[in-house]
Amino acid sequence: MSTPEKTVTVNPQSVTPPSEQELAAAGTECAFVRICRAGQVPDGYVRRFYAETEHGQMELAVARLDGKAYATSNYCTHLDCLLSSGKLQDDGIRCSCHNSVFDLETGEPIQPPATEAIRTYPVREEDGQVLVGLSHRDVLEGGPRRRRPPSA
């Protein structure tokens, strides 16, 4: 589990995207990974967390709206602003940069300027913990743009 305070920026141009061959070979079966305690995401809030999987690290926006937890990619498809810096509203998550709004269930944009959907991931809550279902392909396609710094 990680906290949303400290990050190290990774230049997206310096990260080699996965090849078509790597993506084709990657599994799509989800494994549920513990992300945080349920109390770390109060109703009406969105927070940034990093999922540590056997396939690598992944950055997520975890939100709770009307008592239900949601997990999405953490970057707006319009100009890559952090969705975890945005706000929740009745119909979704609003990006703080240009006010695009995305449906938390489907990831579809419901208010411009964004026109492409964000990724959404299955969420379960068990024993006071939030778990998110991630596949190897999810990690390859949505790997971190910002990495959690190594522990000192």
C-alpha cells in the first residue's frame, strides 16, 4: 500500500511502450490486489494510489461515490492531467484541468473536452480493504507515468 504524497515523475517519452507482441502475450485474467484501507477513501473523495502487482507497478485513481468504491486510470485522456486531483460529482469524476467529466462505471466521457474513455477496473471491498482487479495487460497498457519513490 502507498500514500499519495511522494512521487517521482517519469518522462512518458522516455518509457518504451509495450510492443504488440508483448501485449498479445499478456494475460487478461484479473488478480485482485490490495490497494488501501476502505477508510482512506471517504465518500465523495478521489485519491491516488499505486498498485504493486507481480507484473509491475500501476498508478490508479480510487474514488468513493454514494458509498461505492471505483478504480480508474489516473490520467485524463484530454491532456493527461491527474484525475486524483479532480473532484467527484453526481455523474462522475471531473478533471481539475479543463473540467472533462468521466462516468465512474464505464470510463466514458460525459462532458467535453475529453472524447476518449478512461480505463476502469473492477473493485471489491473485503475486511475493510479496497481491492482492484488488474491483469498483466492492464499493467502493460496503464503502467505508471509517475512512480512511487523507493523506500529509504
